[in-house]
Amino acid sequence: MDNPSARSYPGAALPSAFFTPGVSSFSEFLQAAAPDLLPGRRHAPGGALHGSHGGGHGSEARAPHGTTIVALVYDGGVLIAGDRRATMGNVIAQRDMEKVFLTDEYSAVGIAGAAGLAVEMVRLFTVELRHYEKLEGVPLSLDGKANKLATMLRGNLDAAMAGLAVLPLFVGYDLDERRGRIVSYDVTGGRYDEHGGYHAVGSGSVFAKGALKKRHEVSADRDTAVRNAVEALYDAADDDSATSGPDLTRRIYPIVATVEESGSVRLGADEVAEVAEAVVRGRHERPGG
């Protein structure tokens, strides 16, 4: 007996599942129509699953891993930033990886962990948010978005337990509470609201959080928050080999995005470069910190 979801209407280029009314969740539709396309349903290559999810330091890790992401609440919004390095064991797999993504008008995600799975998951999450808004006529609430990402992480649990973990950091502007919020996760899909005004994930997170603990205040303005984020990533790179600092020679700088009541914005390369170069100059003048 044939599969009804695989049949097409006469003259249609798509299977009938694409024309059947269903739920407003795109990932649930994909689960029914083409489950093999979901990130968590992929089969990882044998013997390639035992690296660290933070920076890929394990000797058996062969999949590129992203490293450090920081998030800061400031007066008027929330900021998320990430370094650019991806590692594969003790090798730099990519120097200019993008780990920060605007997922809709009022949210953004930064990724640490297995790079390929993480990027794919964020892209699916972005489609999920747009799909929901088109079908329902209204966007998901901030808590709804955070919960949806948690559900997608649980779908990746088998791969995570095998070593290909994904650790996103979610930020958004809550239009009801009129403030920026940070949500972190564990590899099983557990979600946690961060109330301290800052957070970090990835292999350099302990050093980044140490820097933010001494430097950042939620009453800071946007420009100060950007500087604090770049300083924290610099400190992480100083002590964690899987995290990169500003690369002045190649002009590779952190990715920084802000989310405010006016919407989500990725900062221009020139603005971030100016901040990063100022941080490097300051460290040269005071190499002791």
C-alpha cells in the first residue's frame, strides 16, 4: 500500500501533505511529511561522536564545534555576541564562523556545540517562527519561542548523548514586560531563565562570565554593553584555545546583535571593528588587565 503523504495531486509538484491542513508547527509538519530532514534524525558517522560539546577538545572529535557565546541585558534591550572560531579537536576548522542569528523581529540565538547541527537547528527554528505567524496571524510569545527551541533540542537528544550536542543561547525582547530576557538550555532541552543580567555558553563561558560578573550592570547603555561583550569574549580567548579574539590581521571580529522594542539588529562590521580595536589597544596599554 502506498504512503498517502507521498501521493501528489494531479499537476502538483509537491506531495499531498503540503496541501493538507494541519498544525501551525512547521517541525511537526516535517516530522510527518519528511522526518529524515529533521536535525535530530540524522545519522552521525561512526567514531566521530566523542568530542567536547563546548570546544571540541576531545581527541576523537571530527565534527567542527562552535565555542563561546555571551548575552547581556542592558537598559532598553538585550545583546548577544559570539566569537568566530570553530574547532575540530585541536585544529581550527574555521576562523570566521557565524554563530549569532536573528530568528525573528524580537529574538536572536547564539550557538555553541556541534556546528553543523546547531546551524541547521537555528534555521529550522527561524522557519518555525515564521510559519507559526503566517498560519496563526500573530507571533509566538517570547515564552512560546523559548519553549519551541527546547522542544527542538529534545529532538536532538540521541545525537547529544552520542557527543554531538547543541547548546543554544536564546535572547528576546518581551513586549508584554517591556524588557530584554535571556534563556539558556541544557543538552536535554531543559530551559532556564537567566535573571542575573548576563550569561555565557561554550568552552570559554567560565572566563567570559567571570569578566561580565565584574564589569557588567543591567543599567548600562547599549554602547557600554557592546564593549562589555567584546571584552568578555577577549577574556575568554585569553584562556580558552577554542575561542578566538579579534583578528586584526584578517579583520575578523565578533558577531554582535541587539534586540530592543524597535526590533532585532545585527551590528555593522565597522561598528564592531571599532569596538574590538579599542579593546585590543586597551589591553596593549595594560597587558596585566
